[in-house]
Amino acid sequence: MSYPVAQNFNCDSCRQNIAPTNPRIHCLVCPDYDLCANCGLGERFTHPHLGLHQTQIFKHSGGGNQVPLLATNYATPPSTSSQPLANTPQNGPPPLPPRRASVLGPISTPPLADQGGAGWQPFFFPDMTPSPTFVTLMNDIFTYLDPTNNGNLVPETFSRFLDDMGYLPHENAWKQGLQATFGLSKESMADKSLKNAFDLFSIDHVLLQRVQPPHVDPTGITTQFQRVLGSAFQPSMLSNAATSHSTVQGPMPAITRKGFIEITTIEVLSDPSKEWGNFSRLLRKYNLPRYAGLGDLPRSVLPAAPDPAMLQRVAGVAAYAKQKGEREIQAARDNAMLAERGRQNAIDLISDNRYTYRYY
């Protein structure tokens, strides 16, 4: 069977372009209706599409010079209706399981055992793109962590997820950054650390404002100024005082559903053996209904070895982060030297003495 090659495909829910090598869900009932994997498995349908419609799942969306490629290792049940849907081809693959048309509230779909699958299915295709099974699992975990359907996870919630997975404190960017400074609380410093990690790996997230009690300066500088100046002391005398004493601090990075799938994909492909143990631990702890009765997670559903391309990407990000850190340290040193020169020049202007300085 041949398919026309389009310039590109767009998701009719999130309106984002579907990359030619990414999965795509195509409705066989609606005219020209496609969903990306995230929106399709997340039940983010738009009018006129319904969860009961027959669909085709493409492993590769296609577009440009690439022909769409149908997925071959997914399982969908027969339609729950005894009558065929009007204008629906009957020679296509079985439809997706029945789903609610509304996307309000937590996502609820039948367990894998009801989808015609024989237990656990592979998490990734041979080309290391996430399979519908993996995307569904990540969506279920995200929904478990986001019961109010906010669409994002605040840093504390994401950090708790990493704890539940078994990550050590030094492997948790937010926990590693929990160190208060004169100008920022420990939570705000941790937010900066987590946002830096998200930015380095281009993880999808939104920025929120953190609201918390007034920050207490852990360095003692504020207390010393108050003791020396007494009633004459004003917070504005200190740099960053407006932010350091405010109840609103930010930005606070909140990872989205898309970003959650992105970052777990990076972790799994970087060390599948470790993540197999982590996911096994998490599934026992969360006890998600969809996976009840499937038994322990088999090692075979994850890649046998780390993905070389992902390891190369992680190494490249680490090298860039190191260079960035070294540049920032050097910039801080230069700024400190310039500030010291400025202070000394100011002293020279009001002094009768003249000095010669040598900077090394």
C-alpha cells in the first residue's frame, strides 16, 4: 500500500509539527486528522475526533522525502461496537481502545491486558525511538504525579519522583542545589540548578513563580549591618535586598508532560540496566492499575545496551556545561578585579598619596 508524501504533518491537538521520524496517529474517520504520540496517548482530542474512531499508528510519521512507515508491533483491540463505524475502512488495523472524548481530569484508559497485548511490550523501537508502550507508561506516571491535571510538575514533585526511582542526592539536580545564599533561599537556588539542567538538555518546561515565606539571610551579613547601623539600617542598602526579602521568588521550572517523557528517555537510553531496576522499584511503589497482573518488569523490554548516540549527546552536554562553568568563573574573577580597581581608584582620588599597582 502506498501513501502520499506530504511536506509535513501537524498535530491537530497541540498544533506542533510532527517530525518525519516520530510516531503519528492518523484517524480513519475524521477528514485529515492526525495526532502526535503525546496527544494521542494522552487523550488530548479536539473536535471532531473521538476515542472510538478507528486509527492507524505510524512508527515514522513521514513527510518531506520520507514515506510514512506503519508500526508493526503495537496491539489494539477490536471495536467495542457490533456495527462498523460509518465511512470507516474495514481492512485497516484494529482501532485504539475506547477512550473518553474529554481530556479534563486524570487520563483513564484500559489496562494493557485489555489491549490485546501479551504482557509487557518493548519500550523502544530498534532505532531507539520510544514505543507507544513507553509513552503510555510515562503518561500514566505523570498523571499519577499530577492528580489535579495541572499539566506540569513543580520541582518538589519531580524531585520526589527521582527519589522514588532510587536516584541518589548527587544525581538529583534540584536536591544538589538546595544551598541558600545571601540573596536567594535554598529552594530558589535549587530551582536555578534544575532550570540549568533542563536548558542544557532542551527539556520542555514552563516557568512559574515560587511563593514562600520571607527569605532569611544564612550568611549573617544582614544581621551584622543591623547591629552596626541600628535603626538607620534599611534593606535597600544591600544589593538584591528587594528580591532577598520578598515572598515571591522565581523563576521556578515546572516540567511538562512532554519534557517528562524527554528526560526519562535520555535516562533510559543512557543506562538501561540501571533504569530497569529503577522502574521496577517505581511500579511496585505506585501500583498503577493499568499494569496490575502483568508481573515484574522484564529486562528484555529495555534496550540491551546504552544507545551510543545518546551517550555521545550526554557527553557533549557535559563538555559544554564544563566550558560554560569555566567561562562564568573567569567572568566573576574579572568582575571582582574590575570592582577592586574601581574602589582603589576612588580612594586615590580623595587621597594625597599616589600608588603604583601591578595586577597579575
